[in-house]
Amino acid sequence: MINTGSKNIVATAGHCIFKYVPMPNGVFVPGYHNGQAPYGKWSVKSRYISTQWRNKRNPDYDYGFVVLKDLKGRRIQDVTGANGWRTNAGYNNYVEITGYPGNRDTPLQCITATRRLRKYTWHVEFPCDRFANGVSGSLLLENFDNSTNRGTAIASLGGVDDGGKTDNVSSAVLWNSSTAALINAAVRGQ
């Protein structure tokens, strides 16, 4: 979740929404564990991805945003809270990433430093052990606070090789002015 005025936007990777064809509409289940949905099951209202990703699979635009429908008259951000977000963070950051590898039913947390991934304008890479398939779309959070489990999102895990060639070194797309424009479009498109 990212903090927006609409209080219903989930940030992820573009390839999680649209790889070669649109992904089917699904549900977002925050805090899922062992079949439990402590915050409910939220239906997708709409999805936003960059045309650079949709039309050209440009890895520098592999980010996306999902707008969720209200559940029982409530917005998801009012139920779960949300992370802040910002653009143009630069290449060298100290971040926290929480992901759900496909081979686990519980989240895996990594605290690490990012560095520029050469050949791409908006990419960083970072070491995180056991970040297997399934962690794509996880947010890179700076200034993470363990007491609130919140931080400021600066990137989405994805991009080159859907987020990395190995389970020990991943990549992410830094958010920039194009990302901000897409978030604003999602907020306006309510």
C-alpha cells in the first residue's frame, strides 16, 4: 500500500499486472498466512501500467499500480495503513524489502544497500538471500520503522529479468517523474 488521497492503491511491478497479456483480475489479501486473511480480501477495480512497459517491455518502466474496490464501505488504507512514497531517490540507498517467495507461506525480510545496475537508467541491484520467484513487485522502503512496519517506497522489485537472475541478487526500478504521473492517473481514475 502507498499513501494517496484515494486510500486504495497498491504498488507492484508492471509484469505482475501485464506480462504478455493482462493478468486476470484477482484479489489482494494483505497479511495472508496459512489460509487466513486478517484484513479481508480486496477486489481489484482497475490497474495502471506504463505504456513503455505494455508496448515495449522496457525494463525501466516495470512498475504498476492496482486500485482496489472498497470492502464493506471502507478503503484499504484505513484498514491496513500505507507507506509513504517518493521519486528520484538516487542509486545508493539503505532499504528494507519484504517479499513472499513462491516457495514460502510467510514473508521474507531483507535489509540491504542498493547500487546502480549499469546499462539501465532507473535500475538498482542489491543482495538479498533466497529472494526467489514471487517477490516481484515488493517495495524497496527507505527509513523503515520496525515499530510501525512502515517506510517510504522508492522502487518496485522488478525490471531486468523480472527482478533478478539469481535468488541472491535482485533488481528494482527506481520511481521517477513518470512513476509519479502514473500514480496520479490512478488516483484521478477513481
